[in-house]
Amino acid sequence: MRIDFYESGVGETTIITFPGGGIGIVDAHPSAYTSRPDIFQLVEGKKIHFVCLTHPHTDHGRDLVGVFENAEPEVFWHTIPDFKQFIYRACETQQFFPSPNREFVEKYQQEWANVFLDIFAAVQERHIPKRQLRADLQHETIDGVEIHFLSPEEKITQDFIEKYAAEILKADPEGGDPNLLSAILALRYRGVVVILGADALKRNWEDAIKRFRTKGLPKALLIKVPHHGASNAMELRHGASHRDYLEICSRNPIASSVIFAGDAKHPEPRVYQRLTEKTHAACLSNGLMNSRSGNKPLSVRLPGVRRGAPPAICHPVLSYEISENGELIKLTGGDCSTCPNAMPQRLTAAS
């Protein structure tokens, strides 16, 4: 089994190649620096077992529209609850509420509808089966690879729906955080576990770690770092009782971690320090630019997308393979310990 993590600037693209040659796509966003090949080059002529949109943020799904319109995936995995109900309820509600409620609904409509309405429309038009992922589902097996779903818990999804419904009626609505809907996938092949953490937050990981241990999975040798190395996905308080995702990563041998980073805020210095201390960490783009240098995140039209000043590209792609003998092998790219783009002075300033 092979996993390719492609540099996508502000977003993420991950492609899994199964032992039989078919692929799975977990999120897809084009690279602003054209270092990632066109999505059609990556999928052309290949059997697509599934396409997974881990959560409803555009920096994880922009390229999926073209995949559904031009290829034939076997199934679409997503975590979006009651999609039509969300969209149409927002449309119907918008006309009745004055500002700021109308502004909230408009933002809500835009966030859920712009890219994702196109995705669901393409899925519907091509008659592609859909499956909403939840942590209580049985694992899938493809070519001997087990895919376990560790997040989101149904309670988190229901809380998210109720919060959105309640916010529409409030005088000063805020809305829920779509990152709470993030799927966490654990892939197991030949005794080796890989975790794809999407943008899952601390609350997701508390439940996901319990699921991980209940399933009796061995500690992971590779993790896609959640939420671009943000602090809201890792427990950083000293002596805190809550566990974070590094608890289910191997110490011996030491696990590898992949960070999709690329703006002045991500990865957060303390998170990055933990990752470099406890894993072989590697960035797809240099997210350690000094935020005090005047590089302010640029405003963008679509919610869910962050944009900072262009970072140096550490690696256009990081590729790993799990061999038939159960070894994790890095095929391309180095790690942060040897990368000239890493900026340890930020860590010193933050400590």
C-alpha cells in the first residue's frame, strides 16, 4: 500500500494506492504553486474505490467536483449531515430574518453550498452511491487494507446540527465549527497503522482515541497531522488529563508525521515542537514563517480557506509505502530535522 501526500498550498490532497492498483482519494485541493499535478493526471486510468471528503471546508474539497464529473468513483464518503435539509432550510429562512441573522444565513449558505452543492450535484447526476461516515460504523476492507472510522461520533454530529439550528434564531449568531465533523481514518495493512487526521479537533480526538484502543489497533507508524498543526487539535496544557493524537503514535519505532502547513499561523510553534520531539516530522510546505514579519493572512471569499504569504515549498509530495513484510518505507522527501526552511528561532521565541 502506498500513500502520497501532495502539497496543495492552503489545502490538502491525499491519495492511497491499494495493493491491487486501485486508489482512494481523501480530500483534494489544487496547488497554488502548481507543484501538485493536475487531479486528472493523478486519477486517470485508475479504479477509484472511494472518494472521501473528510469535512465541509473548501480547502479539502475544491478538486473533488472535477473528479466526480470526469471519473467513476465507486462510492462517495462524507460526514455532512442532512445536506439538503441544511441548504434548503437556510434558503427558506433567509428571507424572514433581518441582519445579523440574514448575514449568518448567507454565510452559512455560502459555506455549505458553493463547492459542496456542486459536489453533491455531480454525485447525484452520476448516480454515485453516498455514505455518511460515523465512528460507530464497521470498518471497510479493500485489498486487505482495513479502513477504520474513528470520527465523528454521532453525538458530535447531532450537537453540530442543533447548534446551527439554534444559531439561526439568535440575535448574534456565530455558528458551529465544521472541523468537528472531520472524519478520522485509521488504515491498517500488514500490521502497520496509518492515521489520517483531517482537521479533527480536541473533542474529536478524545473519542477517537477511545475507539482506537477499543478496536485493539497497534500504535500508528504514520499520521497525517490534524488541522495543519493547529493548537486546537492538540492538548498543550501541562498536566492535562486529556489525551492527544500522539498518544496513539508509536514511540519505538518512532512514528512519522506529515504536516500540511503553509501560512503564518500553522503549525503552531508549540505543536511543531512536540511533533519534532516525538515523531519524524515533515512539512509539505513551510508553515513556520515568522508571523511578525508582516505576512498577514489574505482575506478570501470562501469560508474554510486560509491564505498567507507564499511559503517556501519543503516538499511537493511526501510518499510512503507499507511493504508486504509490514515495513513503513519513505519513498520521497526528507523531514524537518534536515530541512533548511524550518525556522527554529520561532520556537525559541515562543518557549
